[in-house]
Amino acid sequence: MNVLVMLANVVMQLAMCFYADTKTIAHPAGLFMATGDSTPVVYPVIPGDCADPSVIRSGSAYYATGTSSEWAPHYPLFKSNDLIHWKQLGYLFPQTPAWASSSFWAPELYYHNGTYYAYYTARKKSDNISCIGVATSKNPEKSFTDHGIVLEFGKEAIDPFIIESDGKLYMSFKAYGLDKRPIELLCYQLSDDGLKTVGEPFMLLRDDEKIGLEGQCIIKRNNYYYLFYSAGSCCGSKCSYHVNVARSASLKGPYTKYENNPVLTEFGEWKCTGHGTIVNTAKGEDYYLYHAYSKTNDVYTGRQGMLAKLEWNKQNGWPVIKPVSGEKPEGFKDDFSANKLNNNWQWDFRHTQPQIKIEKGALYLSGEPTADNMTGTVLSVRPYKPNYEITTAIINNNASLKGLCVYGDASESAGISIKNNIVQVWYVKDNEKKVLNAIDANDIQPVYLKLAVKDGCNLRFYWSDVAGKWNEIVTGEEYFNAGFLPPWDRSPRPGLLQQGNEPAAFDFFEIRY
């Protein structure tokens, strides 16, 4: 970071607002936040879009991952010592598995005989059918080796979950989700090495109500197998997800559904709870890592990683699930002082292959977008809240478009960028690009850009030649409404943009809530 930009950034920090935190109070299950009306506020433990989370314990450490959908690298990997505070270590797959094309959903971590397993769902290149793959590692903090498809079943096989019973490994999964018949949770025995199915599948549970059935996990407790599963619609603003439980004296069933289902449904700020896994601590306590949408943030922050504690009714043996809070999410700043890309960054691998160089405190971004990509190459981060500001400084001037973007898809995006000396506000909708307004920056370097987001979709745009002294570029309304951004299964993401034949050079990126 050059001296001029460093001094300007100090001015920016002083000019920006600081917000008083709410009071933290102790709670036996975790950290809750007290609001003015004393209503407990539950924060996610893995904030931002991290759907379908899976968690395992390895000694005193916990590892977790979750759905990455169309973002690369695939499947973020997190580590924690207490299930509350998580650090992202990297990704299960820095490179896309050779057989897979898209829809990287519902990974499942498992440890067996000195080997870490990652079972996962993705679409097959040859026919676009969702299959279950498997990868292994001796050290999850390093790389996983992909072994390809372990299960292809009918029109789709998704949501793998692994359990050991009587010394044998079994993999349950969701079947018939694309058929007219009811959905079933099926189960195969696996080979001793966990890489092949053995024999024929058996049914665990069927969706006779036809409301949705998936996201299962199974634990053995005392004399019962407890099958937790998600019912309802998983995704989008009209979701209806909730968690039910059934139990059986045998893994193969029959399973009796709990008469007081659901055991986890909407509460407080959160809705559409589901699709998680249970982990047992060294103290013998059971916790459930799952996802939920914020009722107010909705699809603009996605399905966030939540935690709950399981308590067991001593009279009837059924579970009671009690939410646990994480801590208030913080912002993120990258000054590109490291020699590699920060783990927070991802991109839409279907529509671009970014070319990234970090040198002398600057990030140089270019890429090879597909022909149908009207947005360009975007490096993005997961937003934790619906209200935020992102800022950057552009330190080179050329004919490529360079700036900030909120990205839903290659065909749905909006941003503020500079090309040559012209700062322009633009959006892409239905794969058509329009410029809302533009001004001449008069060959000033660096050029500072800011994009302010309210309620996830209302945007305002600013530029400056001096950090902290912002000039708004108006779009005709107080806010530009970008409600068209969210895809079905993931949140829009803010980040850095480049479009053209020459690289964009960024001095820093910051997101503040």
C-alpha cells in the first residue's frame, strides 16, 4: 500500500461512522445479546451463506464445511475449538473435481480409521445429474484427494450422511426428489474403505406427506437410532424448512416419528431452520450445526451457520433442541499485504476463471469470462448483514472496467466502476447491461469507490479522489433497487470487478456493517 493511499485511508476511517455495540450477557448455552426489550438475539456461529453445514470432532478440534453452490473454490473448511468461534482454513477443493460441473451442495465430513472423508453432491458433466462423490485426506487442513463418484442413483442422489453401525459403514441419502413418487431417504452399506457401495439400498423414511424430506443425520443413543431430517421447502423467500426427528431400535427401521415434531422451527429472528449434523463433544454433550435464514435479511445474507444444543428428555428419551448464539459478526478488510489470496474470496467458476496477482500490497485482477457473461470477473465475499458499505481504491488507469459489484449471477449484477477516466454506475438484468449515470474523474489516481447497501438490495454509489470525501453519483431515485439480484439457492455477494483486456489494480477492499 503506497504512502498516499495509507494517509488517505486514515482520513477515511476517521470520517466513517462508528456504531455502539449492544451489551453482551452470559448464557449457559452460549453468548446471547440483550436488546432494549430484553429479547435474546441469537447470532450465527458461521455468519453469511453457509448452507447444509457438516461438522465433526477430531480430538479437541472441530471441523466444519457447507454448501458452496456455484462459488469456487469449493466447500469452505472451518476449524473451531469451542463450536462458537470458527476460522476459515481454506477449501476442500481448490480445483474443481474432474467429473463435476456445478451445484456443489451438502458436503458431509467423516473420520474413519485414520482417514478424513468428504462426501459431497455435484452435477455430472456428461448428463447434469446430481451424484455423490467422495474425497479423502490424512490431514483435513491440507488437501483432499478426490475419488470421483461413489453413488449415482436415478435422476438424483444428494445429501449424503455417514454412520457406523455394528462395525460397518453406511451412507444415507435423498432419492426420488425429481420423481413424481414420494421422496425417500435411502441407505447403502459402504465398503470398508468407504469408497464403494455394497449390495442394495434399504429405505429409512418416506415423504408420505409430500412436503419435502432431506438433510438427514443419524445418531445412536442408548437403545435407539435417532434420525433427524428436514421437511418443507429449503430455499428462497418462501421457504418452509423445519427439523423433525424419528427413532428406531434398528438402523434399518422401522422409524417412529416424534409426536411433538418439529423439534426445531422458526424462532426469534430466524426461520427455515434445517439441514445440519450433530457432533458429540469431549464432555459428552450433543450439538447441532444447521442453517437458517434471517427473517429480516432473508435471501440477501443466505442460509447462515447456526448452533443448537440437544438436551434429552429423561422420561421419554426424545430430544429438546435449544439455540446457542455466536458473536456479533464483524467486517472484513484486505490490504493485500499477504503473499496469497485471502480465504474469504470466491468467484462464480461457471462464468469466469480469474487471474490473480498480489504484488507490493496491491491485487491485480483479470480473467477469462465466458461469452454469455455480461458482468465480467468478480471476486466476492459472503455478506453477513443486509446493511453494509464496501470500499476500494483503484490505482491504475486503462480501458478495462474496474470497481465494485454486488453479484447475483453473471446475468444479474450491479456496481460502480471506472474505465479510462469515466466513473460509471451500471447494472445487468436478464443478461442486458445498462449504464445509469457516469462522470469524468479527470485522470485522478487513486480513485476511491464506495457502494452502500441497505436491506440487501437498495444501492447507493459514491466516488472520490480523497478517501472519506464522497461524491454521490445519483441514479434518479434515492436508492437503486436491485431486488432482481438473488439466485434461488444463494445470497448475492459484494466484491471486486474487472471486465476487459487489461488488469484492474486494487489497493484494498473493505466491507463495514
